[in-house]
Amino acid sequence: MKKILLIATLAFASVAAKAQDAPKTESPKIYNPAADAKADISAAIKKAKAQHKNVLLQIGGNWCVWCLRFNDLVTKDADLNKYLADNYVVLHVNYSPENKNEKVLAALGYPQRFGFPVFVVLDGEGNRLHTQNSGYLEEGKGHSKEKVMEFLQGWSPAALDPKSYEEKEKAK
């Protein structure tokens, strides 16, 4: 009986040791705590202006499961991914214990008051157009594709262009 117990203990220890050596799946690192958010936002604004797009700041951290879920949705869903690419310059702005980007967030009107992720839309001049609480885009354990698309469409350059509405009026 002692031999069986010893063999079982050794087998368990061996399996446990191998499990510790197994590669752990890490979540993607989409936020960079070392990034210079102010400089990155300035570059994104310049790029957006040149491309006639708006800037979408996704503020959060690698620690935030909802931030990662949102990023997963908009990068893997072909419709959302294309719409973002066509209308926005997207920038992930870090908020974590290593770097809270407090001065940048203060200049953006303290969007962290809504939790994370939180989205800030800027125009090609750097003007803040909208701050979006991501809670309104949630559905179940993720985000609703339809709600996200509606948000993106509502703050796209075309939605804010007076010419879009003049053309609709002429068509009537």
C-alpha cells in the first residue's frame, strides 16, 4: 500500500511540475504604459487631418478585460474593422498603475470617470467631439456589434459634415 501511495504521489508531482513548465497564454498587450500619450495623440491628430478622418482614443489598460474584449470585437469583426479603418485613426491610451496619463486625461475632460474602456473622439484639429461610456455598448459578456457600429457611425466625419445633410435635403 505504501508503494502505491508513493507512486501516486510521485506521478502527481511530475504532472504538476510539467503543468508549471507549460507555456501560459497571455492576453494581448494593446496598451503601452511607456508610451508618450501626448505625443502619440498629436501624431494621430495630424494623420487624421491628412486622411480626412477622426481620431478614436480607446483609453484603458492591459489589465482591463472589457478593454481587451472590445479590441477583440473591432479587430476580428470585418465590418467594424473596415469601418474603423475607413473613418478613424485609432489609438490606445494607457491607464494603469505604471502610467495613469493624468495630465492627458485631464486635458480630455477626465473621461476615466466613466470607467474603462472609455472612448474619446477627436476631429482632425484635435477638438474633443465626444466621450463615450462603453457601458452603453455592452451586451452580455462583451459589446454589441450593432451598438458599436451605431456609435462609430454617429461620430464619423460624414456624420458631422454639413454637406451630408445638404445633399439629403436636395434629394427630397
